[in-house]
Amino acid sequence: MKQAIPVFRTFVPESARARATAALARGWLGYGPECRELERHFTGKHGGFALATSTCTSALHLAAQLLRRRTQRREVIVPAITFVSTAMAFHHAGFRVRVADVESRSLLLSAQSVARLVSADTAAIVAVHLYGQWCASLPALRRLCDAGGAVLIEDCAHRVDLLDDEPPVGDYACYSFNAVKEVPCGEGGLLWGRDVTDEAATRAVSNVGLGIDTMQRAARLRHADYQFTTESGLKLRLNDLAASLVNGGLESLAVSRSRRAAQFARYDDLLAPLAPRVRPLKRTDGDACLMYVVHVPAPQRDAIRAHLAERGVASSVHYPSLARHPLFRDSADSPMNFDVDDTLITLPSFPEMTREEQCAVADALATASECVDASAGACRLAFD
């Protein structure tokens, strides 16, 4: 039996391995100089402030805590198609999450849907760069926020924007360095903020409310005393070993993204004969190409995925709509396109994926769709 093809296989470039080895030799493994350097990558490019966090969820949590400081409003608008962290961080902070619809082709947040949900109680709008796409509605969302006095937050879990020409449009941006993201370190994240006056509070809240961290306390042989503040916080910071992997990985980000884009273009060619039964999500220039997602007829999706598994091809679904989530379904925009998440399949895609593996995936998908079509008779779905 041939080796199964996973949805994702983490690749750690040599530059990241070398950086991690140096961090281990240095012997400082907690929040320290590697984390600080990672933060400088973002402040050097975007200005503002940055904090390396334990996860992207932690970064979203900190953004929610900052949001509570600056407004008495208690509603946050998020897109229907995103990982649950996008909504849960704000729900956990006491906000009412409103679920907005997404554009049918890109699955990115719909500005028209957001406009229907905006109210005097809207504290923030969260735009997600889903699957590595740049959220094209950001300019319109910025205008909505400016007109209504709301905060714009970018969920950049799927896209590290250090290769972009322009800084973030949002007031805050939250990044992920999870094992399946563009620059992996296992688990990790970063919060960027435009207003540097937020930095002191952010650092305290991310360090159980302490005014200075271990690195600052240990700057002299006689360590400084702990400095308590009135802030309430948790341990939400990244460690230097993880940050070293990110710092090293950033050196090859442009090469890795170019390789992904070439893979996506190859997939597009390989799957073109399967239209309209299989419709890949269309990508544009500058896409980070993190996940390769296709639409298939909803009634046939489970059977297609079962056939893929029989051929040794893994698949996934990113993501079930938040409009179905028991905590959020009652606050969704209406009418919602409840069918779009039923058509999604995420196919294998990773930096070191070979041409042969892509051909095997395409062949398995062709066989699967043909078998399902034969058994389903007239059950077909042509996409517009």
C-alpha cells in the first residue's frame, strides 16, 4: 500500500532549524530575545507595537481585552466561515458575537452583510484572511468602522503580511504560527496594534498582570523585584524556542509562498477537467495559498471524501459555518447561505508536496467524483 497523502505535512526549513539550535545553545527558553526580535519584524514593517503570544487565540483574546477598555459597546461582527477561535475569543470576553455572511466565491467576509448587522452597539468588526486570501472587503469595512466608531481587527492566522507593500488596514492584527500555518513553530501567535499606548497594558495582561517580565527582571545579577499592577492577566506569551523557529522560517517565507502558488496553479490545471462537479476556489495575485479548497455538490461530498480516503488521500473541511454553532447561530445575519460550508473540501497541500502526489490526489478525486456520479444518477450540481 502506498503511503497516505496527508492534508498537511509540516516543513521546517534549515534556516529555522539553525536558529532553534542557536536558541537551545543560548539556554534562554522562555520569553526572551527571540520573541523580541520576532516582534521587531512586525513593528519594523508596520510601526505600532507587537507582542509574541502563545497562540493566535491568545492574540485574539488580548485584542478582546483591549476592546473592553476602549468601549462600552458589546457586539462584535465575525464572518461565518472561519475557525471558531475568531468568535470564541470575543464571546469569552463577554461580547455578543454577530455572524455575518461571506461572499459566495471567495468565502471572505461580505461588507454588505456586515452593513446589515452594524448597530450603535457594534464594538468591532473582525475580517479574516481566509485560506491565505487578502480580505478584499477591508477598505469598505474600514469605512464602516470609521463612520460608526468601531474597531477593525484583522485575523491573519492564514496569512503573514510581511511580504505586503501596505501595513494592516485594521487597528489590530492577530497572527498564527501553528504547525499548519505559513511559518510554523508548533503553537504560537502575535498581536500587532496600531496605537502604541496600548502596549503597556497588553504586556501586563499577557504576563499575569506583572509590570515587568522575567527578561527585564534578570537584566542584572541582582534580579529586580516583582512589580504588581492593577491589571488582571494570564500567561499568554510565546517562548524563545518557538520564536526562533518563526524567525528562521520568515527568512524563507517568500520562497515557500512562491512554491505554494505554483502548486495551486498545478492543481487548477489538473482539476480543470472535473468542472463543474469540482470547482476550486479562485485565487488572485498575492494570495498566500495556505489551503487548497474546492467546492463539490453538497449531497455527494461525504461519499467523495470516503472514496478519497479509500485511495489513501486525506481531506478535511475548513470550516463549518459559525451560523450553525450552538453559541452563535441565533445571532447570525439573515438570510444566510447555509449551504456553502456543505460544499467544501480541503485537499492536501504543503510546501514539500511533490508533483506526483498532486497527480495522485487529482486522479483520486476524478475517480471519486465519477463513482459518486454513477451511483447518484442525476444528482449533479453545476456552479454558476
